Amino acid sequence: METFDYIIAWIVYLIAAVAISWLFWKFAKRVFWMDLAYVMQGTFMAVIFTPWYVLPESDVLAPAIIIFAMDIVTIETMAGIRSLVPMAMAVIFIDLFIIIGIAAYRVRKVRRMLDVKKSRRMRQHL
């Protein structure tokens, strides 16, 4: 594959992936609980945007999900595992990041609500 063709393929893939991510987010935030929608969107984006090497000895990158599918089809089932490792690490990292963010948001929200209640009580005593 020529360098120009490779760049065009990546651009087309990224445009399509962004469009599908946007559509998935629009669907997920309406159907699912918002925190679950965040986790699902993060997982989805980690799966479709994680790159990996096409061949172990080359510098050419492609989406890991495509490498996984092609290795299973063309080589053997166990060959697909090499692209699942970085994808699994990306999913774990982004899900932990999102869960920590959700927990921090909820703690701040509860503290803010308690501060509002405390200030209302203080005003009532004055």
C-alpha cells in the first residue's frame, strides 16, 4: 500500500469512526443511565480508536479491531490475541478514568448539596 493510500484510508476510517461515535453517544445518552452511557461510550471509543501494528516487525499501524478480525480470519484464532492486548489495556484505562471521574463528580455534588443545606440552616437561625 502506498503512503498516500495509507493516509487516505486512515482519514476515511477516522471520519467514519467519529461519525459512528457521535451517533452512538446520541443513542446511549437517551436510552441508558447517564453514567452507564459514559462508560459505554468510553469503551466503544477505546475499541475503535486503538491502533496496533499490522505485522509484528513493521511500523505500519491500523485499528486494533481490524487487525484482530484479519488475524483471526487469515492466520489463526490465537494470532488475534496480539492486537487484543493493547485494546484491552485501552478499555481498562479509559473505564477506570471514567469511573474515577464519575465518583469524583458525585462526591462534589453531594458536598455541594450539603453546603447548600448547611447555609440554609445558618440563614434560618439568623
